[in-house]
Amino acid sequence: MFTGIIEELGTVKSATKHGKTIKLTIKASKIVEDIHLGDSISVNGVCLTVTDMKSDEFSADVMPETFKSTSLSSVKEHTKVNLERAMAANGRFGGHFVTGHVDGTGQILKKSVSENAIYFDISVPAACNHLLLMKGSIAIDGISLTVFGVTDDSVTVSIIPHTAKETVLDLKHPGDLVNIEFDMLAKYLFSFMKREQNETSRHSVLSESFLKEHGFLS
């Protein structure tokens, strides 16, 4: 579990591809002070497992499913990436619940500046529009952000100068891909409501008149 509060900008030292898999080695300083083999690290919002580490770098493997559904398939040597360690049980919770299980990618459609805010319009699959709520939460490349606008196929978020300096988002421009994770609470709520709706429909079908009509009752 993560918070969406980025701890450090890392730099990809190498991205070795074998078919639909990648072995990433990432240069870092802050997070390697307290990570161990097997730990979970969020890399641009994608939860990866530490498979090797040194004093100033760590390695992680990208599986075919992650390769297919996230922007990590396009990372190259020297690419900057957002890094966050898994949330400590005794730590402050500053963002929102972020799992690191990316729902898909979106494309930056527009980037604009208004005083101290940098706004991004980002495409989202129309099928996921129901998971967006004005002033709700969304994770973009692992960054916990607030939704400021919603259309049928896009979402608007903004960042302040501090976030621009401490994350990769300000390095991106229209046409670039970002990883999107919708609010976990919204996903659970929708799933629960859908099950309830299906259950209600099932009971509605199995009414007394239905059973009589099909010869189960006289």
C-alpha cells in the first residue's frame, strides 16, 4: 500500500528488455537507505518488487502484464521516475490509498499554467468515467492528485510548483503517456453496488409469477 506522496525522483540506469519483460535498475539515494530484498517500491505508480540492491541503486522485474498495461514498457536509460516506498504502519498518511496496481494508461491532452498551478487534461477510458468524482482522488504516475474536472473521456488535475519540482509529471507534455490508478474506494463501492444490483435483478426474475409461468408452482 502506498500514499501517492512521492519520496524521490530516481533515474533509470538500465532497462533490459527480454520479449515482454524488463529488468529495471534504478539509481536512487533516499529510498535505498531503508529498503530490503522483496520490498515493494512504487515506480511511476507501479508496484514492483526489489530483486537486487546496492548502496545507490536497486533492481526490479517488470512482468508481461505490467509491460502491457503500464507506461513502463517505454522507459529508457536516463528516464526519470517517481519513487515511493510502501507505507509504514507508523507513518503519516498524507495522500490517499494507492495500491500500485495500475488500471491503465492515459495520454496527456493539454498542459496549461494558471498562476501557481499547472493543469493537465488526461485521457481516460470512457468505461472508467464512473470512477471519477469532482474533488475526488486519482493517482497519476503514482502521484496522489485531486480531480478538478471530468468529461466522458478525460480528467483534469493540477500540481503546485513543489510537486512539479519533486515528480516527473512536469517533465511530460501533450502526447506523453501516464499511468492511471483510480481511487480504490470508488472501485470497491462500484463493485459492491454492481453486485447488489445483480442480486436484486436475480431475485426479481425469480418472482412467484415467473415460477408459476414456468411450471414450478401451481
